[in-house]
Amino acid sequence: MYNHFVDLTSAIGGSFVVLPAASAAGTGMELVFKDVSGNATISNQEIRAASGDRIDGATNMLLNINYQSKAIHSDGGTNWWIH
């Protein structure tokens, strides 16, 4: 299992990151995203799934609460699951 912490700093108008393919990440890879700037309510942080992948059935997830964090892990196929 691999664990990675990703600091997200809100830019005016929000920002986004694209996940690696779940199949490339491998089974059990965990990523933790954190709004470290504390501005997510006014500048959402978007985490997007790679083409063909899903995050709990969706193509993206948002951090939209100040200082919010979310952890996800890969199933090694096409899914990322939110903890």
C-alpha cells in the first residue's frame, strides 16, 4: 500500500488536479487531499478521475469546506473509493 498526502492551495476561481488511472496506481494506493489554504468555501478544490475511472461512481469530487480533507484509495481497476 502506498500513502500520499496532497496539499491543495486554493487559487482564485478554484483549482483542480487529475488523478492517475486507478489501474496504474495499483490496488491499495491511498491519496489524502487537504485544503491547506482554508479557502475552499470560496474557491473549491476539484479532484478529477482519469478518463474512464470513477470516484465513488462520479467523475470528480470536491473539497468545498475550509480545511477539509478527503482520503481515497484505488481498487487497481477503474475505481477510487472515498474513505
